[in-house]
Amino acid sequence: MAISGIGNSCTYIYNSQTGKLSSKDGTKDAFVDYFNGDRSDETRSQLNGFDA
């Protein structure tokens, strides 16, 4: 899965057995936290229009 916007591109890996998303390079990402249901008020402020 790839998401691209103006000036950036992100690639994610979806595990169909766990239903979880992870970033390709394993870094912490606000979109991954949002998708996996691990978001907090801190990660919510980091999301942009592509993630909403």
C-alpha cells in the first residue's frame, strides 16, 4: 500500500492475519497508530487531510 501527496510518498505493509498496518521501514508513524487504533491526542494533532 502506498500513499503519496504533494512532496512525499509513504509505503505501508498490511498484515492480513493481525489486521495491523506497519510502516515499511518500521518507524513510528501517526497514520499507522491511527489505522491500528493506537492513536492518542498527540498523534491526532500530527494527522493531515490525507489521514482524516
